[in-house]
Amino acid sequence: MTPNQNRALWEMCRQGLHSAADEAENAWRNGEHFEPDQRTPLAREIAQLIRVCNWEVNAEAA
């Protein structure tokens, strides 16, 4: 897990989005992108972190 991924997970848990954090952690550990449920209310900062983390998954695979 990268520092950004850990931060994103922490922020999601802090916002009470424990289920989304679990899904994100599983996806990133498996080298996959995480796409949150569209109905999940995400703060702009968390959404940006998720985009960065998904980019990092691509970078690690390269």
C-alpha cells in the first residue's frame, strides 16, 4: 500500500465510509482500480485521493 492509499483509507474511515474503505483496500491490494458507489457521498479531497491511488495502481503495474 502506498502512503496515498493509506491516507485515502484513513480519510474514508474518518468520514464513516468503512465499507467503501474495505472495498478500496481489497481492490488496491489486488492491483485493481477502486470505483466507489455513485450514491456514496465523497468529499472532493477523498475523490481526488482515490483518483491518485488508482493512478498509482497503474504505475506499479508498469
